[in-house]
Amino acid sequence: MCGIAGINGNNISEKLYNMLISMKHRGPDGSGVFVDNSVIFGDLDKLDVPEGSFGLGHNLLSIVGCQGSQPLTHDKLVLVCNGEIYNYNKLKKGFEDDFKSDSDSEIVLMLIKQFYKDSIYEAVLKTVEYLDGDYAFAVYDGKDFAAVRDPLGVKTLYFGENKDQNIFAFASERKALWNIGINDVQTLSPTSMIYNKKIIKFNNKISEIITTNSDNSVNHYLSKDELKKQLKTNLIASVKKRVKGLSEVGILFSGGIDSTIIAKIVLDLGIKTTLYSVGHEKAIDLKFSKETALKLNLPIKIKTVDIKDVKNYLNPVLYAIEEFNLMKIGVGMPAYIAAEMAHEDGLKVMLSGQGADELFGGYNRYLRIYNEKGTIKNEDLWDDILNLYHVNLQRDDAVTMANSIELRVPYLDLDIINTAMNIPMKYKINGKDDNLRKCILREVGTELGVHAEIVKRPKKAAQYGSGIHKMLKKILKEDQFKNLPDKFNKHYIVN
């Protein structure tokens, strides 16, 4: 995980540098820039960015191997990439002689080079068909530039324009654009590409999954046992590729079934694992987390927070998530604090159970739909899955990367999404009184060896389970915080 930036316009040197400075937390291990025909690497604080009309920048968070700083170049192609390409080794076999580093991002450049026929646009569209990973990247050929993100939008990418300054820019965080005078910042959709300042829609792998897994085409011929076997196999494979090359990993942990399944798989893979949990001293999540950690025989780091702590963390969390949204703050704060603890422990990667509720019908509102309509379909879940990048994924990326921690989300592997959306809803919610929901996932948890008490445990939403939401509501009634929402949203000032 890293931070990327790009800018096109007049006198871009200082602006590109300021963009990278505002995202230094995303990549403290080195930086690099490309401006017109010059490529420069070094310590960001001492980086001398040349003047020009088009530039790309990169802040590196080095996780595995001797990953060098970007931008990466090959002939006239220049690339910056934020993310992980999980099928990197498989794809690399056809390009062994061309590689200059052991960075998985270099395979993106090699594929673009292979498909490039005087058109960056077509080459990028063909390249993303081959990639299995979570990423956002931008490429330039000396004439045209393009930028895209992974099919679900796990990695962030924003863009905007200031016509008065004659600049167009994109970056991994909104504050990088605000910091150079672009106030109207937009999120790039996972089904869109930035191409020479234009936003062009295209169909990606998620579009294909939707087409093949509508409720009318669900493969009902698969038995429940076959579906469970497929789901279990894909879960193990997804976690395995997300911890490959790591000696140690942290887990955002609530003690619920989603994060416990991940913890159990990582444990079985033999990776050193630490659980991190945050909440009020009487929070139900902390109680469950402690009990589950004991049953798994895994170390757990816990931080209990009171109303004073919530006040102290409010500004850093707001700065990270870049908007005043009570729900985002309530969920984002425990994740921010957990990532802070993991960073202090020297970790660079954490895993979370993000996406399981949307895929397996976990939210209580799905049960309400069931009771109101007398039924519920997989299609009722799709909107939430397709909009994860707007809220949950943006928030989680922001608060973890604020602490130089890369968050990986095993449930949002495309194979798992494909499997989950091929499971009939009756195996997810088994009736109007099913207050646990996620039935088939819980059964898979049992088969993986998760304790029965945990499998049958109900789960509150993160903001409520940690007790932070209640404290936030109380804080915002105090005079010194009453105007904070309007002040933050209307007069955001980058620190």
C-alpha cells in the first residue's frame, strides 16, 4: 500500500510536492516523482521536484521484499501504483527477463507494455482483465495518461480540477487535492477510468459477476454442502494470498464470526497473529474479543477508551476520513486506534472482516426487508456491495493508512464474492425470526474449528459494540463541539 498522485497543468512542481507531503503517512519508506522526462527518488523532505506540465508522484510503504520506490518506467511508459497484485508471481512468468525489481506493481507496467498499441486507454482496459488484486494505478506514455482502481474500489482514488489555476489532479486522498486549491473533489468509481481529464465508464469484473449471478441465474443445482465446501476453500485461499510473504499480521478484531474466521485461518496457516480490539471498558466487543482470543489461544492487544480519549482522537480521525459523518467516525475511531497500536508494534499489514455482512445478509436491515416483503433476494444485497467503496472501504483505508498500516479485506476477494452471490438467500437468512443471519458462513466457521459459542454469538454494529457512538453523541452536545460538523465540512483546513 502506498500513496499516489498525478497532476497536469501549469507550474506543477510545488503542487505535486505538496500533494505528496500531505500523504506522507501513506508511504514513509521513500518517495519518487516523474515530471515530463525526469525521474527522481529520495527522502520526501529533501526531494527536489523539477518544473514541468505533467507529473506523477509516489510515497512507498514497503511491505515484502526490496520493493523500490516508484514511478516505474519502461521505454516511454511511466507508472505509479498503490496496492497489491495477488497473482503477480503467476503473471510474472512470461516477463522474467524484463523485470527490474521484485515489486508486484511492475507486472502492471509489463502488461500495459504488452498490450500497448499507441493507446494507453485500450492497454489499460486489457491489463485490468488479468489482475487479481486491490489497486489504484496511473500510467503515462508521454502523450496520454490514464488512471483506474480495482473492481470493487478497495483502494481509493480521487480527482478534481481547478480551472482558474489550469490544473487537473488525482490522488489517493482528498486532502492532497484540497491542499493545492482543488475544492470540488470527486471519487473515481471502480467502473470508471480517468483518461486525459475525461471520466470514461467501462465494465469490470464485478459487472461480470452481477450478470452471471442474478437471482434468475443462481446455480441452485449446487447442494448446500457443495456451496459450503466452495466457500471454505475460497476463504482459505483468499486469506492465504493476503498473508503470503508476511511473518506477522494484525487483525481488526471484534470477537464476532467474521473476524474470528479470519483469525482462525491465519492461525492455521502458521502466521504470527495479534488481535487488536478497542472500546469502552464495558463495551460488549471487548468482552467478546477477550473470550474469543482465549479460545483461539491468540495474543490480543486491547485499548479501553473513555470520553476524554474520544475527544482527543476526534480531530485525528476527522483528518483521516476527511468528512464529518457520525457513523464513519463511530466505526473509524476504533479502527484508527487499533491501527495505531499495530503501528507501534512494528506491523505494516492488518486484516479485517469487512464485506461479510453485505455478502451473507448480516445486517439487521436485511431481516427487516425479509419481514416486510416476505422474502429477500441476493439482488437486494448488490447495492450495498457496489457502494462499499463510498463509505466502508474509504473509511477503513483512511484510518489505517493514517497510521502507515495497509488493511487487507479477505471477504472481498472476487472468488468469494462470486461464490457468495451464488448462494441462495435461504442459506443466509433462514426465516423471519433469524436474528443471527449469515447462516452458511457460521456453518463454515464451525467446520473451520471456530468454537460453537462464537458461531452462535449475535453481533452489534462496530460503532455500537465499541461504545464509542454513545460517547460521540454526548460530546457533540457540548458547546465547544456543537459547530464542529459545519466548521469541518465547510472550512476544511489541511494541518
